[in-house]
Amino acid sequence: MRKFLFTLLAAALLTACQNDDTDFSEYINGGQSGVTTISIAYNGTSLSVTGDTKGYVTTNGADVTVNATNSTDSLLLVLSGTTTEGSLLIFREKQFGIKLNGVSINNNDGPAINNQCSKALYLDVADGTTNTLTDGTSYNESVSYQQKGTLFSEGQIYFLGTGTLKVTGNSKNAIACDDYIIMDQATVYANTTTGNGIKVNDGIWINGGALNIGVTADGGRGIKCDSTVTINGGTTIITTSGDCVYDSDEQDYSSAACIKCDYDFTMTAGKLVMNSSGDGGKGLNCSTKVAFSGGELTATTIGSNDNGKPKAVKGDGGIIVSGGTFKANVNKSWACDNGTDSEMPEDHLTVTGSPQTATITKKSVEITY
């Protein structure tokens, strides 16, 4: 019952947010009047602000705070320029947009962008631009608000535009979201030497664009999702190289994974490539069901099994393949693991329909429709 209710809630939220996206896109592209557009141009340890007619912005060097908590207007922040010691902190109670228009923000003691609004953040990566966000090796923990990564948002994040965004995490996660993420466009790089490439609580939907994630942290995940992961398009490439870490609470080892999700993983289209090289590392590690019906999925793990068992695709509630191209390969242990104790490779996943080719062994599974 819990899973059923969760699925209904997730569907309702996704529908509502897609409607919000339609409304917002009208004025993020200049098609709607009455928008408060504030331009912030970083320049080293200083910056310039234009368009702030309502007094939302305060600055300290290149650190910017936007406090629009009680506003009801439509708000768009346009960021450009470069700072080696700056940041953007937003307080708001209504959805808003940020346009990354060729900006580079490095913050040595916290997130580069910290969104404290629990409503939708529409992140428009401007066409033809390259944007970089970087945090430091430690955070100022004396603040009263949360800061979980280089790009952190309390609310949902929509990735729009066709530009490029490069996010580097040196202390926590590269991208962290306490709600859910929908990626429709943009080319996003998320790299970290600690934590996760993307940490998201309530689900991630990848519908288009290009997502490239690299994690070198022990026990780190490319995508760590407390809910569902759905891929309907785009190109996603994830590489992890960290070893296992010992979890004293669970009294067991926790391994790195390209994708770790606590609810269903679903893929209908697009391309997903996962490579894991650490001890016990996993490609896809799903606590419930893996349903693959289209697109191209390739998962490869080459790590040892000293403290953990590497798996290319693991789905505790079953692995169902019904279309597309599905490839899973390991050096050790099982390529696919659905929780069965059977020694027969065919029992470790369910293949439906009529594939053109199907090769299923313990260490290699390749199915093409």
C-alpha cells in the first residue's frame, strides 16, 4: 500500500510540475510581461547588480543574498561573470528562475548556489554558454540554513536550455536537491571527490539533454536517490571508482554505485552508460524493481569482491527487460541480481517479448530487441 500511495503522489507531483514548467517557460524566454529580472555580473571579488527595483539583493564582496520571501511577482535572476570567492543565496516562497549566462562561481566555504526556496527552481543554462560552479574543501557550518552541495536546492530543480553546466563538489555533493529533479535539456557535468554526484530525495526524471557524472569517493554514488529514477531520453554517462566503506550503524559494508535508488528504476528511452571500478562497486543498485523497456543501457563493473559483491544491475524486487538494448558485465559475482539464490543465470532476470538476441551468463548479459 505504501508503494502504491507513493506512486500516485509522485505522478501527481510530476504532472503539476510539468504544468508549472509550461507557465514558467513563457517568461523565462521573454514571452510574458511583468517579470522582475535581476542581472548579477560577478567580477573577481566584487559584482554589479541591475534591475533590483524592489530591494531584494544585498551583497558582501562577491557573496549575494536575494531575499524575496514575501514577494508574489515572477522573479528571474541572470548570472554572468567570474568570481573566485563568491556565492548566491536565495530566500523565497514562490517558484522562480535562474539563467546561467556564462558564469563561473567558486565559493571556498560553502555552496556556489544555495536555494532555500521549497518551490520549483527553473535553471536555464543559456544556449551557447559554459558555466562552472565549485565549492571549497570545507563549509562554514555556523549558518542556520542547510547547505548540502555545490548546487543545492530545497525545492525541485528543472534543467532547461542547451548550454553547458559544470559542477564540482570538493566537500559534499556536487548537486543536491531536497525535492526532485527533472532534466529536460542542457549538458550537465557533476564531478565530486566526496559524497555523491547528484543527491536527490524525491525522484529524478531524465527526459533529455546530456548528464555526465564522475565520482572518485569511497562509498560515493553517481546518483543517490531516496525515491524513483526514471530515464525517458537523453544521454547519461556515470563513472565511479570508490571502494566500499564500513557502515557502523548497519554493521556492514556500503559500496559505491553509479545509481542507487530506494524505489523503482524505469527506463523507456535514451542512453545510459555506467562504469564502476571500486571494490564491490555496482552499476545500478535498486532496492525495488528495475523495469527496462527501451533505449540503451550498458553497465560494467570491474571491481574486486574483497568487502562487497560487485553487481552490474541489482534489483531487489526484480529485473524486467522488455525492449531496447540491455548489457550488463562484471569481473566478479553476478552481472544481474534480483535476489534469487538460484545458480541458473536465467533466473536472475525476467526477459519478456521476443528479443533478436539474448545471451545470459553469470558474468555477462546482453539482450537486444
